[in-house]
Amino acid sequence: MQLLKDRILAEGRVLPGNIVKVDGFLNHQIDVALLSEMAKEFKRRFGDAGVTKVLTVEASGIALGCMTAQEFGVPVLFAKKAKSDNIEGGLYRSEIYSYTYKKHVTLLVSAQWLTADDTVLIVDDFLANGEALRGLLDIIKQAGAKLAGVGIGVEKGFQPGGQALREAGVPLYSLAIIDSVDNGTITFRE
Amino acid sequence: MQLLKDRILAEGRVLPGNIVKVDGFLNHQIDVALLSEMAKEFKRRFGDAGVTKVLTVEASGIALGCMTAQEFGVPVLFAKKAKSDNIEGGLYRSEIYSYTYKKHVTLLVSAQWLTADDTVLIVDDFLANGEALRGLLDIIKQAGAKLAGVGIGVEKGFQPGGQALREAGVPLYSLAIIDSVDNGTITFRE
């Protein structure tokens, strides 16, 4: 998606550790107009899949999840990352490793809001190692729900998550795939 | 806002500890169409205040923050609750007490995205003790930004946050104020 790539080139920065910093428009301060355009791309790709629910994970996935849900006219459901007192029993759980926080976290989704009747579009702002997606796919499986596909904003193509999902046959659509960030220069996959 | 009150009466549940559970449409699974209507209410109230930015706090505030930002045509910025590796220096910080998680957490906002040029509308899904709002107001003060007002989805009127803010002169607009949940019956303020 050229609009997103242009924005990454114009405003993104590469930090040590191959971190691509896009916190001015994607995951801290958020340009909702841009996210709405990204959601339209997901609609073009997955609009015929019979999506009943958008599934994402807190925190930064929620923004793209909301704009996508608006485009599809369905609710968005976000997995929580820790047990809070406000979630009762009846939970799907999946343990993942968070590279951002360097610890294991458990994704939680209330079983009440995801069932075998659902056809789910997963969305997230970033895909790197794919741990969050592995957890969300596991939760969809636990629910017996159908997977429509996975829509990603920015995929870091030099990390293994995307390739593993494609090899597993997951319908994965990343709006921008960064193949390298050598010397701070961002190169996209054609 | 009658639409929200009706939805709370139809689908909300009261759990022990006076927790009002609205996780089917407001803060786990999210009805973005409802949130868009809530955002329109904020626009009616604060539309003339010259808002340049919507500020909220992760995680469940992000959804209402996004829909509100879309309505105002400005970016949304969300405070993060823990230090992650992906936030550099140049941060506003404010320590609050989270009653949900029963521990102190630090709200973090990158100084790059909030300055003295901003006029800020704070939004959040819930207001109870007001700790999150206290932290967000502190951050706005640190930035030297102007406060347009505070827009809340559901205020628990039997907890002290709302009254304290009103007494402090904060322009607070709550779309639904719950005055009591006695015996599991939800009563709204007129």
C-alpha cells in the first residue's frame, strides 16, 4: 500500500535493534484517517470472506482493529494481555512470548464473544516474530471459529513471523513489508 | 446519552465489587458504531473548543479515542502504562494507582507528540476513582498544552472521581452516569 509506505519513508525512523519507529502515526500517536485507508485495503482483500468479527490484541492493535471493524460493519474484539479482575471465567487462553517486553504473556479472550459461528479477520499493526498472531490463531482454534485471514499494517520481512504463517497456509495480507533496514535505510519488498 | 444508557441496561451486568460489566460492547468486544455515536456527542459538546489532539490511555480507552479523533479530524495519542523498549527518552510521566490491577503504574507519553501548541480533549471509556484522568491531566500540564475538556463514556457516580474533577473546574462530560447499582439494579443520574 503506497500511502503507508510513503508515510513510513517520510516519518519512520530506524532505532538500534532494527526497531522501526512509527509512533507518530501508527502506534502511539495515531493518524486515524490513514488507518481508515488501511482498513479499506483489508476490505478489498477480505470483503467477500463473510467476516463476522475483527480480532486483535491490546494495546496498539486496537486502533487498526476499530477502523477495520468500522469498514466491515462488525464488532472488534481485542485479546487482553494479563488477568484483570474485570474478566470472569470462560476464557480462551494462549501463552506467547513478547519480544517487546521480553517475557511470556498470556492472551485472554472471553469465550462469550467468540464462538464456532464466527468468521474472524485478525488485524495487527506490526508483524515481526509472529508470536501475537500465533496466540490469536490458537484462540480462534479453541473457539472453533473460522479464519477469514490476517491483515497486517507493517511486516518486518527480515524476521520469521510472516514466512512461517505463509508456509502454514494462513491468508496473510501485509500492507507494507520491510525487507531490510540496513544502515538505517528502509527497503520495502516489491 | 440515551442510546448508551439503553445499551447498558440491556446488556450490562453488575458483578460483586460494584463492577459494571459492559465487555460485550464497550471494553473487550467493541461496537464501533455505538462508539461513533458517542464520539458525535463529544463533538457536539467540545466541537468549538479548537481541539488539536485526542488523548486517552491504553488499553480500552484507545477504541473510544480513535472514534473521537475521527469525528474531530485530529490524531489520537494514547498514554502507555509501562516502559517498553520502543519508547525512547523525552517522555512525560505520571504515576497513578490502578484499582483494576491494584498497583501503581506509570503513564508515559512521548514529549514529541504533545506540546504547548496543542488543545487536548481527553476521552476514556470509564471514570471511577479518576486516577487515570489525574495522570492524563498531569501530563497535559507538563506539556504546557491547553485542556479542551474530558469526555467519558460511563461514569460511576458513586465513586469519587467525577465529583473531584467537577469541583476542580474540569469541563467533564460523561455520557452516562451510574448513581447506584444496588441489588444489581443500575440507576442512572437524571
